[in-house]
Amino acid sequence: MGVPRDPRGAHRSARPPPLFSFIIRRLLGAVGLLLIVSLVTFAIFFLLPRLAGASPDDLATKYVGKAPTAEAVAATKERLGLDDPFPIQYARYVKGIVVGQDYSNGPEVNHCPPPCLGYSFVNNEPVLPTLMDRAPVTLSLAVGAAVLWLIGGVSIGVLSALKRGTVLDRAAMAIALAGVSLPIYFTGLLSLAIFSYWLKIIPSTQYVNFKDDPLEWANHLSLAWITLAFLYAALYARLTRAGMLETLNEDYIRTARAKGLPERTVVVRHALRASLTPILTIFGLDLGLLLGGAVLTESTYSYAGLGTLSISSIEKGDLPMVMGVVLLATVFIVVASLIVDLLYAVVDPRVRLS
């Protein structure tokens, strides 16, 4: 006869791992992903041009200015080590992120403290302080709009699913279709013309620091929040409605209702919770992308955020600044994805097994 198995041990082995180990695995994965993305980004800006036929002199010309001379190009090429092999250049870049780096700009030597994402020879300053100066504008715009579109989109989607086929459902889906179809530069300019210049209900868009006046900060951003949220809330309403309609037909929902649970408990704790997984995935990606720079929205409302910085840097040929914006946007996306993974573990503990 074999040794009887302990059912309690089998139960323990099937139990999801602790949340702490899940967080550690996701953090290690996020760090590895950041290293891979930094390598790919650096290769796009420094390796692909070489493979396409660009010489080190061509790359050095981008750092000199509008009227480069042969002496300035040669000095810049030597100063930046553009003749070095690609692995050495990338190792130097990673070292600058960890411990900082010195950049020679003529007779002066400028120190870029860690984390150093490069030095802009167009603005004669490190890249990171400029990014941090623009980041609060983009952060305020993205987070405020994200709160509105998440609450509004999910609420409308749930109501549409519960009132399927009614006038409310059809009206909500018609508005959602309009929100998905209309581009932000159209709705943004239209809202400015109506609410700021004609009705004068909302003041002209001008960013106010949150520390200076929180009320004015929210007041001047409200129109951009509503316009941007209208675009995204429409998509979230459609996704929530589809997920709720599918979940409400499940057997466990009918069982919960048969047991006499309140309708609010059935909808919120059972149906909506099961429908949140795809919503969280898209929300993390959307928020991460917006934190990297809402280019169209910032251009429409003339906000000096990361989006407008990337456009102006491309126009000026400021390669280190463009690469800094790309890397910072990558960090935002990776962090947002990490937060979504952690929320998965809270919403559905079975995710911890993956």
C-alpha cells in the first residue's frame, strides 16, 4: 500500500505564491526590460545610421550646430567617442546613467550628474533637468484625464450593459462612437472656440503650477482633461459594455442571483470585477503612452510638456534630447505595466501563478 497523500499539502501546493515573491519577479522583469529597451533605443540612434551608411562625421555634425566646421566636427567626434565600437559607446552611456559623465563643450567641462541621459549641445545643459521641467505638465494632463475617462468610461459601459437595448444604451454607444471617431485636434480646437473664446466659461489654457494655486491648476487644465477623456472614455465604455454583457451571462452570475444576493453586489463584486482585466491592461498602456508625451493634445492647447519638447527637439536636430524623451517614455510605460501586473494580482490572485 502506498503512503496516503495529505490533502492539506495538496491544497497548499495549489495555493498562489505570496504577493511579495510575485512583486520581486515583476520588478526584476521590469529592470531587465528597461535594459533591453535602452539598448534598442541607443542602437536606433547610433547603430542604425552607421549600418545605413552614415559616417562618424555625419553623426558628429548633428551635435555641432547649424554651421559646422571641419574642426568642430572632428573635435565633437573625438569628444563623444563616435569612432569607438558600438559596445563601448553603449557601455559609456550606461555608465553615465549610473555614475554620471563629463562633457567637454569647448574650453569648459560640464558634469552631468547621475542619472545622466545625455547632454544637449543645442541647449548647453544636461537632458534630464529639461525633461523633469516639462514632465509635470504632461503628468498633470495625463493623470487628470485618465481619472475622468476611467471613471466615466467604465460607468457608462456598466449602465449600457445593464440597460441593453434601451434609449440610454443606444445614446451612450452613439456618443462613444463619436468620441472614437473624432480626432483630438478637432475636438480640442472646437472646445477652445466654444468654451474659451465664445462662451468664456473656461479660461484660456495656460499651465499653472499645482504648488502655486491648485484651483487654478485644475481650472486651466479642465478643458484639456475633458477633451482628452472624451476620446478615451468612448473606447473604455465600449470595452466595458462588451465585457459586462459576456460576464452577465455566466453561470456563476445566475447562481449569485439565485442565492438572493443584492443586485449591486452581483454587478460590482462579481460581474464588474471579472470584466476589469482587459480594462486594466489597456489603461496601463494608454496612461504610459500619454505620460511619455501627449503630442497632439499639448500642441492643440499649447502646453509645454514632453510632447512639444520632442517635436521641437526633432526640428532642432537635438538628438540627445529626443533619445531622452524616448527613454523616459519607456520608463513610464514599463512602470505603468508593472502597476497593472500588481493590480492583476489583487483583482485575480490566480495571476500570481504566471
